[in-house]
Amino acid sequence: QVQLVESGGGLVQPGGSLKLSCAPSGFTLDYHIIGWFRQVPGKEREGVSCISGSDGSTYYEDSVKGRFTISKDNAKNTVYLQMNNLKPEDPARYYCAAEFDTGWGSSWLTRWRSMEYWGNGTMVTVSS
């Protein structure tokens, strides 16, 4: 029933931009926390950004602050991640995940294991 479908990944030059989309089905954004997480083989999964589906509060990992922007459109039941000024450390598989919001705020970035619903991810590659 519940699905998260990511799109928008691709190959860009350093300093370029991509916009990722996450389209949940089977539930609405309300009362959920929706996050973007990324993972490179051999490394731990890390939180990138999260947004409250209810009040729109946003949270960012320090390395992406000022470069990435998370947003939502409740009418379209979609979450976006605008990624600007992409750097060599950004390439990874980016996953969208969601869970009922228990009020952890920014702590969700480090609590990816608590996320119940996951998409299959979309690849982001940065190359000159």
C-alpha cells in the first residue's frame, strides 16, 4: 500500500544543480516527517534533510546548509530537495523516507533507522 517514489537524480558538473522529488502514496504528508538520506557503498547512511509534513519545519545536515533546500507541496503530496552547488562529496544514492512524526525535530537526521517507509532511491553523480 505505502510507497515512496524518488526521481530527479542524474549526472551534473561540480557546482551544478539537481532537484529531487519524492512522491508518497498510501499516506499523506500530514503528521509525518519526510526525510532525504544518502548512502555511498561502504559508508554509513546519513541524513541530509527532513521536513515536517504538518507545519513545514525543516532540518539540514551541516554540510548541505546553504546549498540544499527541502520543500513540500501538500496539494501534490510531494516533497522536493533542491540541490545547488553540488560538490564532489555529494554523489550518492539518495533515498526518501517517512515516518509518523513523534516530535524529534532535527534528531530525525540521525535516526534513519526509525523511518518506516523507504523509497528505492535515485542516483546523484557529480563529475567534471
